[in-house]
Amino acid sequence: MAQVILALDVSTLEEAQRFIVATQGVVTFHKVGLQLFMAQGFKAVELVQKHGGKVFLDLKLHDIPQTVAHAVREAGRMGVHSVSFHLSGGRAVVEAARKMEPRPQLWGVSVLTSMTNEDLAVLGGRTTAALVPDLARLGVAAGMEGLVCSGQELALVNTLSPRPVLVVPGVRGPDDPVGDQKRVISPREAVAQGADFLVVGRPITQAKDPAAAARRILDDMRG
């Protein structure tokens, strides 16, 4: 059964706790990303854990293999469930991070959901449909556990072997503002195409009733 990961894209522990408490019993997995982690550091991770939740540390690490590997080890010491890194760093990054102990699951980011083919033109002219599967195969061969991609590429990667867990940001319902996301998908479509985790932020955190918004997404996922 696919799960929702609530993106805590806020700056204060008070705001984060409000959303954690408001959705307790509905959501048990939370994303701590760059905004919250830069503002609050390990305290943000501790906050989620204090409330019994799992943490996806979404820092999208992108550096030389040794630096990423050591950062992954530190994430493991925090007790987070998973950490993200850019697959464009190359196979050696994944292989180095795999050797770290302790370590969380490695979730490789393919192409950001805010990017289009026009954005990729300056990076060699490849399309997302061509680049995402290649990055996914690189990560799988090197031993990563999860792939972060838009819903529009799910059909291209859900037959990989071994199959990584598929993590999909840019999830929007029919009435939700798209914002800065370019390659979006509905909860129902994402699950139908094989998504294991849906990362959802603003459709929940900007709703008048976050718990009700989360339930609507779960209902849509279940069809």
C-alpha cells in the first residue's frame, strides 16, 4: 500500500509540530527538507521522531563521493529512515554511500519535478523521458534503495530489476495550485502507475484543515 510523506517545508519547530500533530493518525512519515533542516538542524529530525514518525531527510546531496558518503553516515547516526542525493553525481557516489555504517536508505533523485525539457537543453539536450530511466538504472546497479522521480516517468521505471521503491513528489489534486512544480500527477494516477511513496506538502500544509486534506489524498490514492 502506497504511503504519503508529509513535507514539512516550514522554518520553525512550532510550525512543524502543528502539522505533525494535526495529521497524527493519518500521516506517520515526514520529510525534513532543506528549509527546515537549515533553520533547525537535528532538532527537526528529533521532533518527528519524538512524535513516533519516520523521517525522510530530503537534502538532495550532491558532491564528490567521499563527501556524500560521510554525510550519509551522519544521517544514519540521526536515525532517519532515508536520505536523498542527486544521481547525476555518478555511480561512485552511490557505491561510496552504500559502504557507510550506520546508514539510512539511499533515495536517488533523478530530475527535479520543477524542471522541463527546456531546462535540460543546456545540460546536453536530453529529455526527461530519456534521462530519468538512465539515471535510475545507474542507481539500481550501484545498490540504491529508492528512486525519486516525477509521476510522468513512473511507467518508464517501474519495471526496473531489482525494483527500487518509487518516490513521487509534485503530487497535486485537480483543485490544488501547481505552484513551481512542472511535472505533476494526481495521487490516484501515481499509485496506479506504481508509486510507493507520495511526497505531499502544500496541498496539506496550506489547507484550512490539514488532516482532512491528507485524508482526501489517501482516499484518492485508494480510488
